[in-house]
Amino acid sequence: MTTSSTRLSRLMTMVPWLINHDGVSIDVAADHFGISAEQCEKDLWLLVVCGLPGHMPDQLVDIQFWDDGRIHVVDPQTLDRPLRLSGDEVMALLVALRLLIQVPGSHDRKTLVALIERLEGSLETNTASTMVIDSGVSDATTHMIEAALRENRKLSIIYAAGTDDLVTDRIVLPHSVVTSGGHTYLEGFCERAQAIRTFRVDRIITALLGEPMPTSMGMQTPISQETRAAVTLASTARWALDTYPFANIQDGPDGTIEAELAFRDPHWLVQVVLSMGGSLTVQSPREARKWVADAAAAAYTSYS
């Protein structure tokens, strides 16, 4: 559902874009803004009755689009250029970008640095240049994780668990890096646990590259888009909230916890649910429930 604020934001950016793309068709404009052609026409009809106080014909936005389906901005009034970000908005973006540049991933760091410098230059004060954002992830750890993923190599880590203060040595076959709930996680096959595990990157004390990963591991390619499963967590398993990438966490009236668990690999989701011994139940999607049920049935059969 489109909210009023979302539509207002789109309308404010639509006119400058249309000026720079004079004669564009309604279908192309709709595709650019991620809306239907019908919604695009509704937005245009709304724009032509907007303008400066007084609302006389010469004070309204003038856009022609009804003759041949081509859009021409005749008079944009004051909407001829995108709105400038406020100081608070620039600072919020800078915080997010400086955090992003510190965590592992395939993002283009040169582009991020250039964007940060441009945003800092738009501020009237030099406050941003002295701002320090610490994600808790060292540069060395970031570079090692990226190298392991890029070169398909094992990763030797010293990891501090968040539940029992236990520090362990792990050999991990990296699978992917995901970000959820403000934290970054490394997913991979842990040789110590002999299962797929998730490690919060800011709790990795040290990381070193290991030997190349065997091609026979059968690690599946991560799902291109993060998926979330609606789950119920028992009150006695609240510790898991600090271990796995849960989001939209809510306490239920009976002491249980309703949340969403982010995942990319179905096998990883199944392993997590089974390892919780009944303390974690998948509610949706239906196929995720089936994955867990089939795996549990197979495990029961192997022991019967």
C-alpha cells in the first residue's frame, strides 16, 4: 500500500525528472518510479492542480500529457530541481555510509568514499569531518572476510559468543554476509559444529585466510534476495535473539516471542530450527514449514 508520505516524495521528484526527460511516455515514467501507468496518470492529474498560494492558472504546475501519451512540463513553478537534503538528513546518510564502509561486502568502497566526501562538502560546518562512527568491526576482519568470499577460501576465526562469553577457534567455509537488525552476520559451514552457523561479525576477534575450499562441499549458491520466515520463539530461548538475525521482534501475551528470521539458504533455516529442539517454530511461509517438517521426519526415520 502506498502511503501519503511515499506519494508526496514521489511527486516532489517527478517534476524535475520529467523536465530532464521531456517527451517521455507515461509507461516509461511509470516504470522509472516503480508504479503502474494508471497510478502515474493519477499523479500527473494531481500535480496539475498543485502550485503556489492563490491557485490561479498561472500559479499552478502545468504539465501536458493527455494528447499523445507523451509528457511535457510547460511550467514547473518551483519544482524545477530536486529538493536539497536538510542538515539532519545529510548527517543521517553520513552515519549510514560510514557504517556500511566498515562492514564486509561487495559494495564499491571508492564510490562510497566519493559520496561521503560530496555529502560532507554540502554541509556548512565541518562537524561531519570529525565524526567517528565505530561499527565494532576491524578493518582487518572486513578485508579477510571479503578475501575469503572472493577467493573461495576457508576462514580461521577466533569468535566470542554473546550468550556464554565462550571464546572458540573456528574453521568456517564462508557462504555469505547478511545485514539484519543493525548487525552484520557471516554465514558459513562451521567445521567445529559440522553445520551451517551464523557469526556476528563484530564478535569475530581475529580472522585469517585458510586453505582453498573443496569443490565437493556442495555449498549452494545463496538466494539472491533475503527472505524472512515468521517464527515463534519460546520464552526460555530468548538468548537466540542475540545469536541469529531476528527482526520485528514482539512479545506475545503468553511469554512467547513473535519475530521474523532472515535467511538466504533454506538448509541454514532448517538447521537453526532443528538445533533449537522445539523452542523455535516456523509459522510461515508454508514451504519453510514443509522444509522443517520433512527434515524432522527424515531425522526421526534414521533413528527409528
